Amino acid sequence: MRKVTVQLHRDFAIGETDRRLFGAFVEHLGRCVYGGIFEPGHPQADARGFRRDVLALVRELGPTIMRYPGGNFVSGYNWEDGVGPVAERPRRLDLAWMSTETNQFGTNEFIDWCRAADTEPMLAVNLGTRGGDAARNMVEYCNHPSGTTLSDLRRQHGWEQPHGVKFWCLGNEMDGHWQMEAKTAEEYGRIACETAKMMKWIDRSLELAACGSSGRRMSTFGQWEDTVLEHTFDHVEYISLHTYLNNYDADTPAFLASCDLMDNFIEEVVAIADAVAARRRSAKRIMLSFDEWNVWYRTRRNRAARVLPGWPVAPSILEEFYNVEDALAFGGCCISLLNHADRVTAACLAQLVNVIAPIMTETGGPAWRQTIFHPFAHFSRMGRGRVLRAQIDSPSYAARYNDPNGPIDEFFAMPAVPYLKLAAVHDDKSGALTLFALNRSLTEELPLRLQAAGFSKLAPKQALQLCDPDLKAVNSKQNPDRVTPRPLASVRTDGERLEAVLAPASWNIIQLAVSD
Ligand code: AHR
């Protein structure tokens, strides 16, 4: 393939990555909580039932914020069921995932788990079957220091200090017919506005995210964001986005191209949010919370197909085994998020353990890293800093991507997908410039030539690649490191120039020590 050139300049930046860009998600869904992060009686469990082996992998993965408790689950959740003496907590039917929720794990346990995992909690309130009253009570229970019935109830339950949770989601995917008590944009906008007001009257320091569309394919996309923000603009800081990539058509080039649709989605939501601001002559900028993103298709089912006999507790559902090509598409999503660091200031990989997750466990057995674990750990650990504008000249290919997860069932025509997808992050503190690079050609090496103006001397610090001749290879309990990053040997530097050869179908991390 002809050479691919990339031009950067030290002073031309998109923005600084927000710490919350590197989040993940724990939902009461399948074995994410029970048998995932929490498994009393497991040989690795601590006194609270938290699996230490999972905690160690979570710390290695490095998520900075954790969304909880849903997802679809939250639209039927009574937060009160999950606090107080464990033996007295009710068992409930969960209509989101057609299972039984035992409530052995709830908000307080989640906060403790976040502290143990060194991650910030992000809580969602139920704006499906419940509303503003339950939400304000939950904020009072969690964040008010003491002296009221609800705050003293928390203290009586054993949590003397307020949890101080800052980031809250106003419901989940309220535009989706699959949601308990789904709403029109008008209905949701009104409730979200009134709920947000009350929540902030209790705690002025809260940051709130209104629900955007549950996907770009929703027929109401665009109109939904516009209406919801018309109602909530003065009361929220964020609007949410959700995306799951698929390879239903077994068309890997199209699958690897599909992460570029995240770029379109982000830019469209920014345009709508800014249009709402413009109508008000407001300088306020609503930020984007991409609080669900991942690859998910093999275990995706409609509600009818989800019904399992006997309303099981923590069934093994949505357990997607990720392969090499999934990790590549996933890496492309990381690059899309980095390249919109100016407006996407929170994001959550959905989800964390077992359920469409980077970490898998066996109940009673071991835990291991899935293929997608690796690009996320690179993204989280090396993506902190100023994202530089990259001028890329790459050969491209045409793709047709099918996303049947929505009412609009059409292919996306993608006439010119560059083989190279890249983000560059300069961390002033560590003095490192990190390149995140995806070669989407399945057959050809990509000779990369990069010039980083303003950096007088680049020196290779670390270079890794994730690739495998078998794009379907997975990690498993028997072979947990079958797919793992290996050194990338081809990096050469000379002053402000770099050359490297990226293997076909590869995810690459090139970290450089820089001097200005
Ligand atoms: O992450 C799985 C599900 O996907 C979430 O519960 C829901 O919000 C989305 O539809």
C-alpha cells in the first residue's frame, strides 16, 4: 500500500481529555453484579463479597467512572429495595431482563465497591416507573450529610459519611419502546427538567445527564435531542449517546468502518445541542456523555426471545465472547472518543464484567481478560492529555454497514473509509506523545510516516500491537492470553519524524518521549 502520512502540530489541539472519558458500566443484568463483581463465598471474595480477582483486573483496566444500576434495569428499579438489612430486602421480578432481582447488592455496596476499585460512581435514577420524588429522595439519602429521615437512614444503615455522588443520569433510553414506561420527548423533557431542579435544590454540586436517543437509528433521533434539551437546557450539563457496533453481515471491512459512524453521531448531537443554545443566545455548551458504547450483536435479543423459564437469578445472558476483529472495531471507537475530547467529556464502556464485557468470570472459578480489554486499558492509561489535530492522508475503501437495531432498516453507505484511523494525545505531565492507530486493511501493511511539528526530538518509549492471523481468535478460561498485545518493532524516529509499519488488521499504540 502507498505510504500514509500524518501531520501533527504540538500547538494544534482538539481539547484535553476529561478524566470521565474512560468510564464503564455495571448494570443489574445477567452475571455483571452477581457472579461478576460480587460473589460472596467465592474463594477470592473479600468480607463484603467483592471478588478480589475481578477488582485486580478492574484496576488494571483503569475505568475512571462507573455507571450504575442500569441500563434498562433502572427504569423499573426501586432504589429503596437495595438498601438496609440484606436479609430484609425484597426479591422482585425484573421486567428489563426477565429475571429475578434479589437486591443483595444495592447502592451502598456499589459505592463501597467503587472506592475499592478506585473509580468514581455515576448513578442513574428511575424516570420510567418512578419519577422526581423517588429521585430527589435518593439524592437526599446518598448525599445529604445528616439530620433528616433519609440521610439518617443511610447513617443507620452503616454509611455515616455522605456518598458525595456528583454525576447522575436522568433515566435511561427513555425513547425506547423496550423501556418500562417509555416516553415521548415532550413527556420525558418535562419530567427530566422537574427532576433535575429538585435534585440540584438538594445538592447544587450535581452534574446531570439527560437521555439522548438510544441510538442514531431511532426514527426520533434529532427531534428527540432538540425537544429534550429545550426542556432541560438550563438544568443539565450533559446529553447522553449510546452505540453498539455489529458484524451481523460477517462483513469485517464494514464492521471496522462502523466506528466512524460514532464520529457522525457525536457531531450531529453537538450541532443540535448548540442549536438549542443558539436559540437562547446562550454561551453555555452542553457536553456529551457517551454512556453506553461497545460491540454487541451475537447475544442481542428482542424481548420475546429474552424470556427464560422460571425468572432466573443472574442468568448467563449477553455473554459475548470477543474476538480479534471486535477488539479492532472497539479500538476504533476509542479513537472516535479521543478525537472528540472537546465535547465528549464522559463515556462508559458497556459493560464491565460478563455482560458484553472486557472481563469474564466463571461463577466459582477464575476471571480473565477478553480481547477488548486491551484497547480499553491503552485508551484509559495513555489517553490522558491534549488530543492533537491529526491531518491524515490515507488510501480509503468503500463499505456498506448494516445496523438493523432500530426502526430505520437501511444500509449506511460509506464511500471513503480511510484505512488508517488515528488519534494522538500529548501528555504534558509525563512528556509523552501517544499514537493510537488502527490499520483497517485486512491484507496489507500500512507504512506510516508522521511528522509532529513543534516537538524537536521524538524517541520511542513503548510500542505495542494487537493483531492475529485469525480474526476470530478469542481468549478463554483455558487460554486466557491467546490474544494479547505484543511489541511493535518497526518504529523509527528522526527528530520530529516517525516511521512505522502497521500490520494488516491491527491496533497499535506508539508512545514517544518528546522534547519541545
Ligand atoms: O447495555 C445493555 C443495554 O443496552 C442497556 O441496559 C440498555 O440501556 C441498552 O439498550
